[in-house]
Amino acid sequence: MSDNTKTWLERYQPYRRPTEIGFWAGVLAVQALFNSITTWIDLRTAPFGQPLLWELSSNLTVGLLIPVLIAFERRFPLRWDTLRRNLPWHLAGTLMFCGVHVGVMMAMRKAAYASVGATYNIGSWATVLGYEYLKDVRSYVLILSAVLGYRLLLLRLQGEARVLDTPEPAAGAAPAAGPAVRPERFLVRKLRREFLIGAADIEWLQAQGNYIGLHVNGHDYLLRSTLADFLGQLDPARFAQVHRSYAVNLDRVAEIEPLDSGDARLRMKDGSQVPCSRRYREALGGG
């Protein structure tokens, strides 16, 4: 990565959350305005305040649901290795998303109409729900696509790692016998810049589809591998899987916090937290 890109990423981090909120607020505001204008043009006879109210109530409700949807995706992540297991949850999620969206949106409209002495006529609930569900499925998919794409972009800007190539044996020499050599360093490529990180510096790892994220000194580097395959190349006395999607460097675990469910939360020395499921706690001496 160039120094300019590195500086940009470092400067961006303190403003990341307000920027993300501002992005969604801007997108929803523009959508509400444009949809209000087109609806007003189609109706012709209705005052502009009516379609504006309809769109504001709809988009405000969607805005309130976006953080819920992001949290829901983190609980049921959509990755290649979890797609079959978690896709049914997201299909159910579209129904919940639509139900909450329609319920809150209609309540806002009824309250707004009542405040001026008018009545908002909903019409047939079956028709409304069917119509809104088709739109909400599209919104659900677009929101998640934007979130996942943005998350992947940040990871790629931070860097992508690969295992250093094993030196080839001299011509005519037989391959060395014995166990495979564990890599001690990894090459990290950040656009036009490359550098090395030590295996011992990895604090924890997370499965992310066809990649795993290596968490090193507050940065995440993607490496194309599965979690199981990569752990097979690391020292089992130092690294242990603690969750179906997470593994940790045992030397970097500061505290194990048991949970009522039987699972645990690992507090790492860098201040981050990693989930530990009950089936893997024996690796930490907490079975």
C-alpha cells in the first residue's frame, strides 16, 4: 500500500462510524425525495405533502432497521462456508424486515394524518403486504450487498497475505522426509507495497468465506485459505480453534470470561474480543 493510502486509512478510522451513518442517511434522503417527486407526478391531483409523507415514513423506518439488519448478518454471516446453514435465517429475516417495516411505517402515517384531522386508509392488508414484501426483499438484498462489499473493500485496502513459497530442492535432490515445515512468516501485499509478518505476531484469525482474516497489531490481512487448512500449518501448541469461525494465538489471550450459555468470551491482550463456543473450550483448559 502506498503511504498516501495508509495515511488515508488511518485518518478515516476515527470518522468511520459517522461517515457510515451519513452515507445511509444521504442515500435514504435522496431516495425519499426522488420517489416523492415521481409519485406526485403520477398522482397529479395529490398535494406534494402526501407522497413526501409516505416516502419519509418508509425510508425513516428502513433507516432504523439497517443497524438491526447489520447485527443480524453478523449473527448469521453470509459466506460461502455458512451459506447453506444461514440462508434460511435470512429468508425468514426478509419476512421480519417487511413486517416491522410495514407496521412502523403505517403507524407513522396514521399518526401524521390524525394530527391534521384526516384518516389514512390502508386498504387491503394482503395487497399492501404483498406489494411491500416485493420491495423489501430488494431493499434487504441491496443493503446487505452494500455492507458486505464495503467490509470487503476495507479488508482489501488493509492488505492481503500469502504463505511464502517453500524453497525448491536442488536439481536431482530427493524431497526432504519428515513433517511439513510450518511457515514462520507471511508476505503481505498492500497494493504496490510488500512486507513480512511473523506467524507468532498473529493474535487471532477469523474465517471469511474463501479467505481467513489474520488479525495482527490492530490490522486485518486476508489470506486465501480455509481456517482448518491454515491451522494445519501453524504450531498447535500455540494456536487453537475456539469457534467454528475463529482461532486464537493462546499466548495473546488475556482473559477467559465464561457465559451463562456455556460459551465464553476471550479478551485478547490487544483489547479485542473473540467468541469461544462450548465445544472448543477444552482447548483453553476451560471445559
